[in-house]
Amino acid sequence: MASPFVKKLPLLLLVLSLALSLEAFGADRAKAKTTTCTGCLQRKSGKKAPCHPANYVDPKIKGKYTAALRDMKRFGVEPKITSAWRSTDKQAALYRCSNSQKCRSRNPGLYYAKPPGTSAHEAGLAVDISGVAAGPRGAKRITPKGHKIIRIMEKNGFAWRYGLKDPAHFEANPKAAGYRNLHQAIKKTQTKCSVNLSAKAKR
Ligand SMILES: [Zn+2]
């Protein structure tokens, strides 16, 4: 003889499966509301769009970066920032270009790009400033303006890491910014968006 519980079992199962599917529906809706951010690019009407503004730097170095820009102004230097954070997709494209003679000759400003997943630009911990050096490749010299920029950037915690090999590049130490290593910093910047395009689209 079936117990009352067994008799009610099909009904219970039905209620349970309904609850689960409702929850899954809710989760899907919640997902649609928040930003999906892979390689720090989010989908906007089928297209990939960056999820940090141009010239974005990690909030942990923002204060020092702003201080450096202020110092430059005080010393009469108007810095031209040519690159700050990059999505991993962008880094991959630059890396491909830097490995192609043809692409490099079309982009003389491109010196050297690290493989995707390894650049401090992907962490928002690096900035490129043009005008630090002048002259033909292989015989570059630091410009007077460049000397000032290097001094000011170093004073504010940005290393002129590759010297004349990549004169535009300045980079903050991930550990000084509170990260275990560069990899952790890249992961954070590439997965947490500071711009929510789906929220913007609703306005
Ligand atoms: Zn750089």
C-alpha cells in the first residue's frame, strides 16, 4: 500500500522542477542585466565593445598617474598619451602586428608588443607617452622633453621599463599596486568592467 507521501511524490517533483526552472529563468535575466566581460570586451548589439573608457588606468594607480600628469604640466610638458589599458583582444592584435614586417612598417609607432595575457597594459598598469625619444630606429635619443617625462614618471612610481627599445612605455609595479603579480592584476582588469554598456543602453 502506498503511503500518502509516495502518492504526493509526483506532485512534489512537479513543484520542485517548476521552482528550479523559474530560478534558472531568474538567473538568465540577472545575467542579461549585468555586464558580460570577457577579455574586457562586452557584447553590445552583437558587437564587442570595450568595457573600460579610453585612457583607463587601474584605480589603484590613478592617484599617482594624476600626480604625474600634474607635475608634467608644472614643468611645461604636455604629455601625449597614446595608449593606456588594452583589452586582451587588442593586445593580441598588436602582438600579431609587431611580428609582421609589413604591419610594423605600416605602424612606425609600434615598437614591441608582448603576447596577450602578459602585458601591463592589459592590467591598466601601463601608459605609453609619445615624444620621449626621437631619431631613426636603432639610433634613438631621449629628447629634452623625454628626460623630464622619464624623471616625473619614475618619481611617481612608473618605471621606464624597456628604455629606448620601447621609449613610450611606462609601467607601475603590480605588487606596489597591491596585486600578487601581474597575472592577477590582468585577470581583474579583464573581467571587471568599469563601464556598463547594457545599463547605458537603457538610459
Ligand atoms: Zn606600452
